[in-house]
Amino acid sequence: MDDGNAVGPSDIMFPAIKTFANNVEQNCLLVWEKTISEVFSYNGLLPNNAKAGLTRAGAYVNGVFEPEFLCYGIKVGANRFVEHMLEYKLSEIAKSAKKSCDVLDEERQSLWAILRLSFSQQLDYWLQLCYPSNVKAAAEKTDDILWKVLETTALTSIPRNVTKIMIPGIQTLTYQAWLIRQPIHLIGFGLRSQIDLIPAAFIGAV
């Protein structure tokens, strides 16, 4: 990782990597494969002192190169790239949800179990490790997907944001939505809103 300046972290990093690579080669007979090593910089440019064979960490999104790298299964880097990958994750969730609704059309108890124990948790990792501003739109769309599966399970349309409940702290939620989001032990359905989970998930992970 580097800021792209001529003098900076890379002046320490590259010599250290070279020393480490030489030691590993001498003691373990393992050779550093530079062609599969990438250098991340926020401006998307390789530092001037980058070793030959190293490439930029990033990918093209709509024809524009966006700097990024993979960290513990989460794409980190330019906001546009992170949002692009979240859209890809959403498409996977939506595809799985539709297939499950089709296959389990006559087994709605099983569909409900999959919704609560699987679909509702598929964005959890991203909620924890992505900035709330990056993941907000994806969380809203995931809530929409989960709600559609819930309606398929119930065989009816369920209002979410129509009638206000006159209780302090409860915003534009219908009674049905309020009840569905409550824990099961409080006579709810235990289906949490992804938007509501963002702050606690992110702060907890940090």
C-alpha cells in the first residue's frame, strides 16, 4: 500500500520485501513471484521505486480504473469499486432468493427458515467491514429483497412504510413491519432490517 509519493512508505516497504524475499529464497527455496503481486495506491499509480514486474492493484469499472485490493474477503479501495462489488453481491442474493421462492413454492415453512437463517445474514460480513456510507444503498436493496421473500412466504402483501405508529422512537413503520423486526422472544419474527444493523455491526467490528 502506498500513497504514490516519490518519498514515502514505499521507500521502506520495497527494500524490506526484497530482503524478506531473498531470505525466503535462500532458506526455503521459494521464489517471489512478482507477476501475481500487486501494489495498492490511492491514486491508482505505481510508486516510482516499484520493482519491475509489479502491477497496480485495482480493476476497471465502466471503463475507468479504480484502485482496490482484497482484504479478508472484502474489497477495499475506491468507493465506486466497493459499491460496484456490493451490487454484484446483491445480484447473488437476489438470484438465490428468486430460485428459493420458485423451488419452495409449496414449502413455505422451509422458505421462511431459509429467509431468517440464511438470506437475512448474507450481507452481515459487508455490514461489519465496509464503511456505512458505502453499504447503505446495498442494505436498503437487501431489505427490499428480504421483504419480497417474506411476502412470498406469507402469500400476501405486507405494508412497510405506510401508517405511522404513534409511539415515541418508532418512525414511519407500519405495525406489521414493527412486529416483524422484533426478536422472536418478544413475539416478533426476528427479521432485522439491514439498514438498522449498519451502525452496530460496523462499530462492533471496529
